[in-house]
Amino acid sequence: MSLTASRVKIYAASALALAAFALLVSLGNWQMRRLAWKEDLVTKIKARVHAPAVPLAPETEWPTLDPETYEYRHVNARGIFEHSKEILVFRASGPNDGLSQPGYVVMTPLRLESGAYVLVARGFVTEAYKAPQSRPQGQLQGTVAVAGLMRAPEPRNSFTPADNPEKGLWYTRDPAAMATVLNLSRAAPFSIDADVAPLPGGWPKAGVTVVSITNDHLSYALTWYGLAVTLVAFMGVLLWRSRRRV
């Protein structure tokens, strides 16, 4: 191979490596910006969780609410539970109160004083208390005050079984799908996790909220930066060897 041809290949490889280096660094920088955003979001969410409860936004504002803004917001509402329409969402284990066995999150429509509905995650029950008849004291009657955290629809992944409303099998908390099955025409696109408070009879056990916010942006950024450094090292060795052959 001629010297000129060899240099052309080196120049081409260097140009490609420079472009790849710029791309890797930009991806790392993007992840660092995402990290700052996520840390700010986590700080805000922690503040929401521990803030005093505020009145639930009126029905007219529900369509414009942003999950990123309302997730874990501490709210209160008044209404009547329609226990005959409760939905059970399967969970492989209970909340962090020593219940490690499978069971269900009890989702009950709360008919607000305005006539609209919001689904409330009232708590967790084991298989033994799956039937409402097994926990009659916990079926609160009349107008009740509910305080809790607003929750966005629950995401699903490739491992989540499909919901089967006909058989009463639910694996995700999807307020819109639940409202459709229950024929709730004026239902909130979010749900509320009821605050931890002992219920008569002990069931369901409130406190199903798990504040879990994935934040892998730093590891992603380090990965992109690491690849950029590796590329620089590789090209350095390549150029050094090419110079030795000249």
C-alpha cells in the first residue's frame, strides 16, 4: 500500500473517530442534564409527599394535569365509597409492614360531592381477606374524608400480565381502563393512595405507596464518557503505530 493511501485511511479513520467522540461526549452531557433534572424532580417529590394535604383539583382541571407535576402530591377529598365497585389489583407481596405474602391492592371508587369519581387505593389485603364480606368493618359508609397521594397510571413492561377485567384479574393500576369497566363517565385520570391510617377491623391495610424513582443517569453518563475515553485511547495507539511504520 502506498504511503499516500495509508495516510488517507488514517485521516478517514481519524475523522470518523472525531465524529464518534463528539457524539459520545454529547450523549454523556445529555445524561448529566437528565441527572440534574431527575435530582430536582426527586427533591420536589419528597417535598410533596411530606407536605400538608391540599384540596384535590376540581374536575375541570383534570384533563390538563401533568403527571410529572402531580405525582405524589398530597391531597384531600370528601365523598362516598362505592364498595360494590371495588377492584383488586394483584401484588406479589404486601407493603412494607411485614406482609410478604401475595395479595391485592383494593381500589375503590370515591364519588365526590361534585358527582365525579376518583379511584382510591385504600390498602392491601391478603388472599384470606380478598372477599369484601371478610372485612365488613373496613367498608366505610357515608361521607368520608380521604387524604392521600395522587398517583399517575401505573406503567407496564413486557413481564406484566395483561389485565383481564372479565375475570376480575388486574395487574396494573390503570384508572382510565378501570373507569370504563365500572361505567364511571366522570372519572379522574389518576388515582389516590390513601394515607396510612388504621381502618376498623384492620383490613385493608393502608400504606401501599412505594416512592421509587429510577435514577440511572449518572451511570449512563459515565458509560458514554468511558466509551469516549476508550475511543481516544484506541485512536492514540492506532496513530502511534501508523507513525512507526512511516
